[in-house]
Amino acid sequence: MRIAYPQFPPFHWQDQQGKLHGMFYEILSEAFEKRMHQPLQWTHYPWARCQEQLKAGRDDAILTVPTKARLRYTKTHPHPFFNKPLHLFTYRDHPLLKKIRQIQTLPEIQALHLSVITYAKNGWNQDHVAALGIKTMLLLWESKPWNQPTWILSG
């Protein structure tokens, strides 16, 4: 099975020596390779290319959240093996800090006219956040030669 993946610590990433690490890498390696004796081939791409590789049939899987767009060219199952919590961050002295701490839903973010920062090609954000009209800014991942990532704010 061929898995397309982006550098996305702590889930999956490759170190300077080319060795794979991460929670998802360890879970799938244990399940497929050790228990089912099914070899895995992990290939690193930028996130948008991971999705294109899967869509074109050049890779067999990506590890992500199902979205309306992805469900047009993929199959999934109803039970995720990982639930990633969402957290709000702001600066310490934000004038709306008290209200921000009380936020429980996405419409509450919209009502306060706050922005969300996410990464490019985040389909879940497109379907659930941007679709509500919440301003979204993208972080572009730039991998340095020494494998130290840098986030660049865009938009």
C-alpha cells in the first residue's frame, strides 16, 4: 500500500536521515506491517500533491479528515482512529479574551469577527469555517534544509 504524506509532526514526518517518525506512522506500521504483514510505502509530498496523487490513483491512501470534496474521489470508514481537538489561541492581552475563552462553537467565532489561521488545502476548514464566512488566513509550510519547518502567514 502506498501512502502519500506531508511533513506534519507529530503525526508523520521524516528526519534528516530519511527515517520516518510520528504517531500515525507508528500506528499504521504496527497494524499493517507487523500484524497483517502488509508492506507500506510512504512517499512525502506537499499536502496539495498528496491529495492529487491519491485522486490520480498514483498513491493508495492519505491520512486526513473526510470532506465533501475528498469523498468524491475516496472511500473511508465511519470511525476515525484519532480525534484531534481544536484549540483557540490569541495574544495574552486581547481585548476580547474573556469572550474568546467562552467560545464553544464556530458561529461564536464569526460573531466576534475573529480570524482563523490554518494550512493550505485544509478541506475541513473550507467546509466548516470559511463556509460560515469566517476570515481564514493560510500558513504556508516552508521546510528548511536542516529540516526545521517555518510557518509563513499568507492572506
